[in-house]
Amino acid sequence: MTIADYEELFRENYESLTRYAFSMMKNQEEAEDIVQRLFVKFWEKRTELGSVNDLSVGLQRYLNFLA
């Protein structure tokens, strides 16, 4: 995954993941923080992830784990 791929992934998913996190946590600041941590962790582990067919679902599942 290149930096450009990562930036695109972030742009395409940040808002929806933040809304999803907010629906679970009912706190906007905490929702934004956990989604940011999710993307940092994703970048750190990107080489370990291999091929992911539906990345947004994978990110959402990991978000459930973090929350």
C-alpha cells in the first residue's frame, strides 16, 4: 500500500467510520480519537494485512474491537 492509497482510504472512510464510532460511543471527540487510532494502527500493520477484499468492513470490525 502506498501513501497515496492510504490517503485515499482515509478520505473515503474517515467520515463514515467516525459516524459509526459515534453511534457506539455517543461522544464525538472520543469517536474521532478512536478512528484516528484505527488508521494509525492500520498504517503500522499494513504489511501484515495482506489482501483485503472489503477494506471498509475490515476497518469497521477492527473499530468494534478498539471500542
